Amino acid sequence: MSTLLPFRRRAQAAAPDQAAGTSRMSNSDKFISIEGIARRYPAPGGKTTTIFQNLWLPMRRGEFVCMIGHSGCGKTTVLNILAGLEAPSEGAVIVDGQAIAGTSLDRAVIFQGHALLPWRTVLGNVAYAVSSRWRKAPKAEIEARAKKAIATVGLAGSEHKRPSELSGGMKQRVGIARALSIDPKILLMDEPFSALDALTRGTLQDEVRRICVETGQTVFMITHDVDEAIYLADRIVLMTNGPEAKVAEIVENPLPKNRDRTQLHHAPGYYALRNHLIDFLVSRSKTLRDAMPADYDPRHPPVIRPSLSEADAEAIAASTAPAPRRA
Ligand SMILES: Nc1ncnc2c1ncn2[C@@H]1O[C@H](COP(=O)(O)OP(=O)(O)OP(=O)(O)O)[C@@H](O)[C@H]1O
Ligand SMILES: [Mg+2]
């Protein structure tokens, strides 16, 4: 195959690996398993609107998975189902071998809005979460856990401030501290940084990345920000437009796990990956919704595994291609 094929076609050419079984997750690897879930709502005229159906997605322990898709395709609904805040119309979510039924302190949610209790201090907000996890723990232990989580997000010294005294970024840090303080097995984040200015967003992405790498958290995060997904995710789930949204493909991030934000754009394969994601959002998310490939299998959506060496080869081939001959 020519190294000059567009990234998408080369990427799809990686699918035979999938057939060979290398990308299929074994049952023992599945920490979270979304199994054929659907969400339907009643529509006018006695009809039913299907937001998505037959959605399958396994996740490994310690994996950082981002979901990207246009507004209304059902991302928040998927996250709410993972959190146990909503039940699917069909299918189930299995976590650590057990079907989830309702919310659990093992699954912490960080929303776009921080949803802090305005009358409590930073310490009070986080300690409240800690005490709901360890109900019988002595006050000193609860405070110690809360302070540790507050320090982890860089807010030591602000324990006694109330939300009204905090910037947007600080409030979001408190939301993250509160989620981390209960030692969850899974972090669920719904566009957690989208309301922040670019500088604060970058700093918080760095914090979350550091914490997740250090603690080995399993994370499911929704974002509209392609660069955020490239920086944070191990795998990026691409949803077609809704209604009847589908997992169009799952992109494995080829960049090294140990990523440096400032050097990301120099990493081999970065631009090919970025272009692929943007191309999906701009055009393929719609065309794929209207016509999925005949061999599309919702239980095993195409896995796009860009090859660094091929991406390099393409870049080099493009830059060294002989100039067209003059007549
Ligand atoms: N209670 C409801 N009744 C009917 N339709 C609903 C209800 N809740 C959500 N929906 C519909 O489900 C679809 C998916 O909503 P959801 O919030 O999951 O989308 P999303 O992908 O998170 O969008 P965004 O990117 O804008 O946050 C939307 O079209 C929405 O109108
Ligand atoms: Mg949403």
C-alpha cells in the first residue's frame, strides 16, 4: 500500500488487525462494558425517538477514553447511564463484573458546572463528599482526606474560602477535588473544562492528566475539543450525528502516554490524528450517520490505529516528492 494514501484510508486499512483479534478486548480486560445500550424517548404522534441504540463499548482499567460527537448525539446521556443517573431503554452497563443499578460512590461525576454548595467552604464542600463515603470516620480523618484532595488540585491555602470567593477555574478544581476525595474507581467527566478560559483550561488539563497517570484512574470524558482529546485520551470514541447515533469508530491515540503539551504538535502523527478527528466532525459524522459501511458491526466498530511509522513515512514522502517536470 502506498504511503501516500490519505490518513483515513490508511487508518481503515488497519482494520484487518481487528479481524485478527488484536484490538478486541478480552473479557478479563473489560473493567467497564457498555453492552448494547439504547435510549429512546416518546415523540409526538405516539412515535418514539431513538437517540442511540445498540451501543457497545468496553474500557480497560486505567484507561482514559474520550467521546466526541456533535451536540445532541447522546454523549451526556451515555455518561448519565454510566453514572447510574439514568437507566438505558435497552442493554446494560457492567462495571467490574456487575451490572450497574443506580449511582455509586465508585463512580464520581465532574460536570461542566461545578455544582458546589454555596454556603459551604472549599473544605466543607469536599469534606461533605468524604463523609458520604466514610460515614463513620472521625472528623479529623474526614478533614485530612479532604485537605489531601484539595492539595492535589493545587488549592492548599484556600480551604476556608466559599465558592463566591473563587474564580471559575478554582471552582472547577474544587469539583475535581470533591470527585477525587471519595477515591472513585471511575471518573466520569462531562465537558469539565469547556466553560474555562484557555489558560486555566490548559492548567487544569495538566492537573487532571497528572492525577490520572499517578492514580491509574479509569476515565470516561466527553469533550468537543479535539486538542483536549488528543492530549488526554488513550482512545477517542467518535459518534455519528443523532438521532440514531452510532459509534462510528474508535481511534487509538498513537502518541506516547508520557505526553508533553508543549511538544505535542511536534510528535510524529499528531497532525494526521488531528486532521482525522476534525475531518470526522466536519463531514464524516453526518455522512456515516446516513450510510454506515455495509460491514459495520456495532459490537465491534472500526478501530483506527494510526501507525506512527507510516505517518512519518507519509510526511517524509510528501516533503521529498520530486517537483513536477517543467514542459
Ligand atoms: N427528557 C428528554 N426527553 C426527550 N428528549 C430528550 C430528553 N433528554 C434528552 N433528550 C434528547 O436526547 C438527545 C441527546 O441529548 P444529550 O444531552 O445526551 O446530547 P449531547 O450529545 O450530550 O449534546 P451536547 O453536546 O449538546 O451536550 C438530544 O436530542 C435531546 O434533545
Ligand atoms: Mg452533553
